[in-house]
Amino acid sequence: MRTLITGGAGFIGSHLCERFLEEGHDVVCVDNLITGRLSNIDHLRDNPRFTFVAHDVSQPLKVDGPIDNVLHFASPASPIDYLKYPIQTLKVGSLGTHNMLGLAKAKQSRFLLASTSEVYGDPEQHPQREDYWGHVNCVGVRGCYDEAKRFSEAIVMAYHRTHGINTRIVRIFNTYGERMRLDDGRVLPNFMGQALRGEPLTVYGDGKQTRSFCYVSDLVEGICRLLEVEFHEPVNLGNPDEVTILQFAEEIRELVGANCRIEFRPLPQDDPKVRRPDISRARELLGWEPRVPRSEGLRRTLEHFRREI
Ligand code: NAD
Ligand code: UDP
């Protein structure tokens, strides 16, 4: 098996590279390092079955030899990152997804798209099921990411229906773990970095908005299982254990053992008020559910950030 992973030098991508190497695959990691880091894959580069290709997948890519799986994970993913790179985000979701589907078509490979809970926008249904069409502000600041992923899903389905490509779509909910960047602006690295430095924890809005955090090894397991079943509609993967952001700040402060204040800051535009996956589909289809409780996942992630800081 030969598996090509775009965005493989990013947070989730690097865990996927590791997992597929462990499963005995040859892994081709394609990344332009816009938000990823070579240090995420340093430990893999001596493996003769691992290849790194520095390339922007919004440009066409030629790869020699057969490819069995294309996993398309390239895209800025944190709100801070995609606000900084809105055009690159739109391009990688549209041109990049088109290019990678073209590659999958030429190589007759399976194709898996990393989509997101952001396709549901600021949801009016709770928890979010896959048959909910979403509530997205296309001209708001998050539109570059949300609409790029919605376009990605549409073109994946078009390639499946028109060319019979063997596709999968995974809608990933907030995932965390080792190798997140301390400065990526997402809530967990922000709170952990702040608590470790003894700075105030910045809670946006009143902190009553909710998220549901999934540890990365659980997500990776779900992705591997999804690849093995014939199912082409989107599948939510995430941990339904929902928490308010204020509660989350308090949990992290206690875990770090820091005595810092909580500082309230303005809520960013279009920040979803609630988010929790309905994972019935993944449970039935894949026999999957998350195994790592938040307390354990946070403990492991904190060790990583203690080393980083
Ligand atoms: P990340 O920023 O750590 O990883 C993204 C990787 O893609 C980076 O290494 C970046 O350099 C690379 N990349 C971006 N544009 C590229 C391009 N044009 N060509 C080649 N490489 C490019 O983010 P992540 O959290 O690991 O997210 C990975 C994927 O999972 C993204 O597609 C994201 O939308 C999706 N996702 C993540 C989450 C989450 O909670 N982490 C939630 C939903 C969806
Ligand atoms: N958030 C916060 N403080 C921070 C960073 C984020 O209160 O320092 C909030 C943010 O407003 C959102 C939630 O935490 O409600 C999750 O934000 P994140 O950027 O991690 O990702 P999102 O789920 O919004 O894509």
C-alpha cells in the first residue's frame, strides 16, 4: 500500500503519517509548510518508506508510481491561520482538492477528504447530524474556510458520482493533542501556553459557547476505519463530550496548577455558539467511538507543551 497524505507535516497529518507507516504503508507526505513544521515529521524522515515532498497542492502535482490512497488534509485549520491566509485557504480547498481528486482519478486510488464541523457554521441544530445542511455566513471572516470546505465536499461528491472515484468525507470536530503549535491561536494551545507562562487565560465572549474536544489518536483510528468501509456520504468524527469554554479554561488552569486570572475578551465574528457531534453514523458504520477521556488527553497534551515552551 502506498498512501499520499497532503498536509502531512501538520498537526493531524503528522499523526496520520506515523499511523500509516506503522501499518506498513509507504507514505508520501506532501506539504508546503504554510502552517505545518518539518519538526513534526523529523522522527519519520529516516524511515525508507517515508518520503517528504515540499509542494503547494493548489498547484498540480505529478507523482511517479502507483498510489492506493490520497488523504487530503492540506489546509490552514485554526481561525487565526485562515484569517491570516484567506486566499490560500480558499485555493487549497478548491484548486487543491480538484488537483488531488485528479491525482486520485489518474492513479485509481481511494480519496479521503478532511472536512470539518465548520460546514455546519453557527448551527441551529444541536447536536449536529450529517444530514443538517448548516448555517454559514459566506461573506463573514470564517467564510474562506467554511465555504472552501463546503466546495471541497461538493467536488468530492461530483468526482464520486461522475468518475466513480472511491471517496470518503470525514467531518472533523475540534481535535487536539501533541504537535499542535503553541501559537496557532486555537483555544487549547492558547490556554495551555498562557497557564504555563502564568498569564491570564483569554476567554472570548462570556465563555458560555461550547465545543467538544477529541483526542487525536481517537480521530486517527476513526479515519483508518472509515477508509476500510464503502461509504461515500460525510461522517462526523469527534468526541461528543461537550464543555463550555469557561469550564475548559478552569479545567486547564487546574491541570497546570496555575494561579492565573481569567480575562474576558470580545467574541470574534461568527464564532459558533454551540458545537457537538452526533456520532451515531460513525458508531453504526465503523463501530467507533472515542476512548480517551478529556482529562487523559489534556494531561498528555500538556506534557508536549511543557517541552515546547
Ligand atoms: P495544521 O495547520 O497543523 O495542518 C495543515 C497542514 O496543511 C500544514 O502542515 C500546512 O502546511 C499544510 N498545507 C496548507 N495548505 C497547503 C497547500 N496549499 N499545499 C500543501 N500543504 C498545505 O492543521 P490541522 O489541525 O492538522 O488540520 C489538518 C486538516 O484537518 C485540515 O484540512 C483541517 O481543515 C482539518 N480539520 C482539523 C480540525 C482540528 O480540530 N484540528 C478540525 C476540523 C478539520
Ligand atoms: N477561544 C477563547 N480564547 C482563546 C481562543 C479561543 O475563548 O484564546 C474560544 C473561541 O472564541 C471559540 C472556542 O474558544 O469559541 C474555540 O476556538 P478555536 O479557535 O479553538 O476553534 P473553533 O472551534 O472556533 O474553530
